[in-house]
Amino acid sequence: MSKHLIALLFISLLLTSSLIAWQQSQKPLQAQQAIPLPEFSLPDLSGTLHPISEWHRKILIINFWATWCPPCLKEIPEFIQLQTEYAGQNVQFIGIAIDEAELVADYLSFIDINYPILIAESGGAKLAQQLGNTVSAIPFTAIVNQQQQIIFYHPGELSKQRLTELIEPLLSSQPYLNTLLK
């Protein structure tokens, strides 16, 4: 098979999967029932291992991202703002990079992120799938309640406004957790 044909097939496959992921990202997803957050541990850039249980009893906004993903990089400043706004309110953003540590370190030298960045490298795709990412899209965000249950997940970019709409009821009313699941 010629190199040009192989390249054309690869590009076609890439475009098709991107289109499918984009279509899926336009549909916010909420868990039909609360999904228990699986236990996992990932290192930060210094190599320190962080178990997800480190943030037990907090509302978690877990975002899978990569340095080569423009929508991912667009979300980060809004996540920084929201982490600042919700400081002291039991909300914790966690970034999980699906990149090599060196690339993440280079990116972080240009931006001051006020929430933990964990390094998943290639294993991040499998972990994101366990959290509800059935289309293997990034960015991918999962929202976890204080009982360590995934109550919402979304492949694709999330706006600051939409995240606020999801976080606020979790802060003000515990019964809301059950209404998300109905």
C-alpha cells in the first residue's frame, strides 16, 4: 500500500473520530444513577503520588486535558477563576493531564494554575473511560459529589457558566444530588 493511501486513510479516520467526538460533546451527560468514583492514585510533576481519596468529602471537578488540545487550554483560565471563587467552599478542581510530564511542565511554566495537576500520561484515557468518557474525547470533565459518586460527566468543553450552574446546587442543597439522578 502506498504511503499516500495510508496517510489518507489515517486522516480520514482521524477526521471521522473527531466529528463523532464533537457531536457527542454537544450533549451534556449526567449519570443515570450515581457512579462510585473508583479509587486511583496519580503523581504530580514532582513525582508525589496523590490518591483521589486525598480530597474525600469535597465536591470534585475532575478535568482530563492535554497540552495539544485547544479546547482544553481554553477551559483552564475559567477553571482557575472558579477554583478561586469556590476556595473555602469544599470544591476542588483537579486537572489530569494525558500528556508526558515534560510537556505539562513546559506548559505550566507559562501559566499559574491554582489546583492540583496530576500526570496520567497514556493511562489517562482508560481512567477517563472508567469515569464515564465513552467517546474518548478530551477535554472530559466529571463532577463528583461529597459522597464520592460521579453525578455528571461531559466530553468536550464546559463553560464557566455551565460549571457554576452545576456546582451551586451542590453547595446549597444536598437533596439536589438526587434530583440530578432522576
